[in-house]
Amino acid sequence: MSGEAANMVSEAGIVEVPLAQTGEGIVDCELVRWFVKEGECVEEFQPLCEVQSDKATIEITSRYKGKVSKVNFMPGAVLTPCFFGFFRVGETLLEIMISDGDGSFKLEEKENSQREREVLATPAVRSLARQLGIALKDVAGSGEAGRVLKDDVLKIASVKEAVESDITGISSTPAETGETVPADEITDFDKISADRVEQMQDDKVIPVRGFRRIMAKTMAAAASVPHFHYMEEINVDALVKLRAHLQLQTRSKLTFLPFLIKALSLTLVRYPILNSNINQDASEIRCKTWHNVGVAMATDSGLAVPNIKQVQKLSLEEIADEITRLSKLAAANKLTPDDVSNGTITVSNFGAIGGKFGSPVLNLPEAAILAVGRIQKLPRFNEEGRVYPASIMSVTLGADHRVIDGATIARFCNEWKDMVEHPEKFLLSLK
């Protein structure tokens, strides 16, 4: 989704580009990456940067032709959108010098000395870095928007001093003169020094950004909700045959998931309490009319849960096509706010990556989540008492125990299981 940046033009010919409101209910956004850099010319409607909210990833575009004169934030910064209707001013993403139309700009280019000041730091910190012989560009800032703080400089200085100290100690040993050091003369101090240098290597740090940040917030909130889990095994022999037969009749990618989702929707008609949520003070339960079924998807950026809208109105082919569409968008980090909003119940198909059992965590504010394990061949008895290889799928149904009691979960799961084991019953629900 593209969000056109709102801009404010000063008399000096500078356009200030703030982060405009990118969607209903969005409180803050994380700056993911820049598509432009300082000194680069931009065209009207050219993408400037990519931001990610709790809803989706959004491209911010320019409304003006000009040259980028200043970039105010580094990737990873969390920004607040502006609300012009309530006179709230958003944080300025960058500044653009407007082109006069003949290729010239209203302002002269910045001097090279300004480029040396691209690193955010106070004069006191810059002075300290010069005294210690440390280049600010080599320091990872821990302050807001990547600002280099005094502690950041001192930390680098201490590591530098320690390394130089160890190197000095090593250079004064006989090894420097080409002499051989007997093994019995190697002291514990020498070993400690070597270990110390090794320990100075930075650990790998993974920033909690994008979908990972959303997942962390959602899971933290879900920890306060009492979960109830119900496990079951389902014989899907009939479904395996039906899917193989129908796949030959369609161009859609007909996996088992569309069947499970459609059966889920048909069962929700009789058990609407599973398609509900509870308000914050637990005083009201709202049963949703539409079946917007979320599908948990693992991406390189973390867990995404887009949802298929109004499943009760869709055919198996339409559900399959929607899963394919959402999967492609999730993989490309291009899900829109609409794709991930207003879900009513979630399905997690961890069986697709080989999992058999799981204990799913609710995708709040939803009241239920279904986790599906992989199908495996297991011995079972037929009606004659003979052992045969059956296709068995394990499932776990998780629920908000404030909303749904255990007996309701069991009855719901029994009916859903019956429909999955006898897919011909889908025909009874045709209209």
C-alpha cells in the first residue's frame, strides 16, 4: 500500500515531509528503510521510504520534485504519525529542496562539512570522541534515532584501550624477537588475555522490528489471558482422496487448508461464540457476523497473520486463491492494513513445516485459535477389527477461557471433526 506523504513548504523553498496518518487506529510506525539519500534528486510520487505499523508495511511517496537536503531518522526509529484534523504535527521524516522546474533549486547544495555531521551527536560528545581518537561514524548510537551518546563513545574507548593493552603485553614477549616460549612458561594471565580478546567480539544482535515487534507485543498481551487447549486426532483418509481428485479439476492451489477453513466456517454457524471477542474490562462479549479467518504465516520478517474475509461466502477455490494471494504479499512484506485487520478467528498450520503437536497462543482480541499438525500414516483398526494404515492429522483448539467453556470447545471440535472426516457433508450446506 502506498501512503502519499503530507508536506509543509517553507518560504526558503524547503519541503518538510512528516509521517502522515497511514491508517485508522495506527499509533506509531517504524521506519524500515530509505529509498533515497541526502543529495539525491526525487520525482513527484517517487517512493521515499518504507514504514511498518502494527497493521502493515507502507510506502511513503513524495508530492514534489526536488532534491533531498536532509534525512532526520535512521532505519529502526519509531515515529508518530501526524493528525492534521486535531492539529497534531507528525515528526518530520526528511526535507526536500523544491525544483523550480528548470532543473535548478531554490537553495544551494549543502557543504561537505555538513555531511560530516550526518551522525547525530551533541557537541560535547563530538569533542570527547576527538579527544579519544574515535570516529563517530564507527560508533553504533544507542540513543533515539541512532543518536550517539557519551556512554557509546566511552564503551568503544574502553574496548579499544583493552585491546591495545593486550597487544602491548603480547608485543613485549619473547615471541616478538623470534624466540620460542616454552609451554611451561605460558601463564594463566596469557590465557585470560586471549580469552578477553575473544570475548570482545560482538554477539549477533537481532533488532526487534516489524512483524517481530508486533508478535512480541501480541504475545505479551496474550500471556494475561487464561487459555484452554483441547487436542484431537482426525482421520483424513476421505479428505486426502477428495483433495487429490478436485485438484485435477482446478487451477487453484488446493491444499488441505481451504477444506479445513471452510469446515471451520460451516461449524461456526452453530457455535458463534468461537467467532467472538471480549471487551477490555470483560463485561461484554461480541459475536461477529462475518467469518474473517486469519492464517498464520511465517516470513523472514517474523510472524504475519492476514485474514480471509467473509469465508462463509467463499467457495473452496476462492479460499485457496486468497491464501495464495496473502502468502505472496506476506513473503514480499506488502500486506495492507485491510489484509491484517478485523480477523475473528485464526488457523495456524504448523503441520506445513513438519510439526505434529502445538499449544497455540490466542491472536487477541480473538477468542479462539486452531492449530493443525502434519498428516502422518498411523495404524488404526477398521470395522472388522483389522489393522490398516490411516492418514491421521493432529489438531489443537485454543480458546479464551473467560469466553468459552471446555464443554463448548469439545462439542464444537466434535462437529468440525465429523465434517472433516466426512467432507461429503459440505454438500448439505450448499445454498
